Amino acid sequence: MERLIKVGWIIHPAMRARDACITTLMVAACLATNYTLVGIPNVKLMDFLVFASGLLFGLKVGVAVAVLTWAIYGTLNPYGFCLPILLATTASETIYGLAGGLLGRHGLLDRLDEDGLAWTAYKLGVLGFSLTALYDLLTNLAFAYAFHMPLLPTLALGTYFALVHETSNALIFAFCTPALARLKSLGIPGLQEPSARGEQDRVG
């Protein structure tokens, strides 16, 4: 029994069921918004939804949402399928889930009221831009490798699309901050306190 408690996140049936339900719902939301916005290249709500999954429900949920979303969307992608690109985008997408999970563990939700909505929105906008810049760099490197293209020309050709992606994500991260504050105030079941989330992510 003591061993089961120590590995609670992995073994405990109630925890597994809750996290599986949350992950399924968030993956469905990511896919729905991705296919809805498919006609607008590099403008997606998915990155913020993955970040919010980690922030609200823990690092493992955030990473799971990132991996499962790309496993489906990358395979059934309207722009075509390429295994090296799929692996790169899947791995890079976890950056958002990891960032959300780590910030949630350190109490970002609890500081929404303390820091003020405008300042928090600004910081999340900068965070969204920075995470997306890293994501775009990694995926462009993978693109250059997969298609045997010179690195610098590849980065130059992708500059416009990268800026669209980074700017749109900065705005989405900033403008969606009130939604996160609202979720926190509602006390929705499944939202965890920083200490609890940190403990769960360290276990197992």
C-alpha cells in the first residue's frame, strides 16, 4: 500500500481516469481548432491550449496533450505527412506543455491577482513569443535536415511564417490570460495547488 501511494500519479485509478479525461478533452480542443484554422497558416490556438493544459493540470498532462495532438494532426495533416517533420514538431510542441507545467508548479496561477492582469498578460505574451521562436527554430532545423537544404537559406525563407506564428502566439497568450484567471476563480475540479502539482510531477 505504501508503494502505491508513492507512485500515486501512475497507479492511482482515480488520478489516472481524471487525467485521461482532461487530456482527451484538451486534445480534442486542439484538433478542433487546428482543423478550423487550417486555412490560416501558422495561426493556431493549439500552442496556448497545450501550455494551458500544463499550467492548469500539471506537466504530464501538458506533455501528453502535445504528443497526442501531433500524433493525430501530424498524421492526418492537410499539408501532407513527413515523418522527420512529425517527430520534430511533436518534440518541439512539448516545450509549451513543459513550460506551462513548470510555471503552474511554481504558482503562476496564484500570482495572477497579485501581479495584476495587464502585467501578467504582458509577461505571458512575451513568453508565448519566446517559446514559439524556439519552436520555430527547432522545426526549421528539422526541415533543413529532412530535405537536405542549407540551414541559413531555410531560416531566411521561413522568417515571414515564423514571425506570423510568433506574433499571433504572443497575442493569443496575452489575450487568453483573463480566461485563465477566470478558470482559477471558478475553482474548477482538477485544478491543482502548486505544491500538490509539484509533488505529483516529482513522483513516478
